[in-house]
Amino acid sequence: MRSALILLSAVLTGIGAGVLMRLAGSHAAECVLYGAGAFGLAVPFLDRLVAVEAEELPGTPS
């Protein structure tokens, strides 16, 4: 569930970046590259943002 949330959010980030660049007047190939770059940077960022510490999980031994 966590990985699906991270990947979906990263895909939406990449699409948003590509659309914004297209609205700014960039060529389609540049928009794809900007979107791919935004996706690539969003995955590790969101992974750390959604990270759960082992102590916070219910039912895990300390």
C-alpha cells in the first residue's frame, strides 16, 4: 500500500511538471524530460516523507 501511494504521487508530480512546462511554451520532448526528472526526484523524497519508524508500528517488539 505504501509503495502504491509513493508511486502514484510521484507519477502525478511528473505529469504536473510536464503539463506546467507545456503551458509555459516548451516543446513536447522537453516536457517529457522535465516530467521524468520530477518523477525521479519525487520518489526518494516521498519515500522519506512517508517512512515509518519501527517503534511507531503497532505490535512490533522494541
